[in-house]
Amino acid sequence: MSPSKQGRRPQTSASIEAFLAAPQHVAALTTVRPDGTLHTAPVRFTWDAAAGLARVMTVASSRKARNLLASPGSRVALCQVHGFVWVTLEGAGAVVTDPARTAEGVRRYAERYRSAPPNPPGRVVIEIEVDRVLSLNA
């Protein structure tokens, strides 16, 4: 799928939507450390096509959250792969502590993965405003 124009929600096909909703999949989230090097971590996530948001539950003290807190709005990439099928969601990332938005992240996580996420102290949600979707065989 080709990149979308800045500021517009990306269009996704039904097969991409199905792939991003599969409960057994995880993805790799890549953020940029303050020194400019990349940090990649496996994560569970949810995709909200209507809002153009990917959400990752984590804690504020995690490396991925600290990277975004050090550079609010920096670009991130979230890539889910299974065999020779992959989808990458790219956009601006933000660490969100708002209770309502965190609860929405928890609700969507529980719906996708059929169980609630861990609830450690300092839980936050990383929201990615997706503006580019790349894929292969999805």
C-alpha cells in the first residue's frame, strides 16, 4: 500500500484490517532514543482504523515511553509480520496518561487479545497517529 498524504488517515484494505486484528500477532515498535539510535521492542497493540490510531499499552518508565517523552510527537514505526505477510504503521507517537484514553486502550486490547493487559503501576498508552501504512501480501 502506498503512503498516504500527511494529515490524512491512511486507507487500508479489508485484508490489512483482518491481519491487524488477528489475536495471535504481536509487532515490533521502533522509537528513537535521545541519542538518535533506534530502540525496537516486541509489543501487543490495537489498530483503530476509524481514528487512524494504533495503541500500545506500557508503563511510563519503559524505554519506548521514555523515548517519546523526551521527544514528543517523534515518528515511530509499528511492524507486524507473520511469515511473508507484513504491515507497518508509521506516524507520530505520544505517551498518554489521560484515564479515559488509557481505559479505551485497555478495552481495545482486551477485545483483540481476549484478556486484559497487565496493570502495573504507571500504566500509560502510547498512541500513534498513523499517517502511513506499508504492506506486503496483506
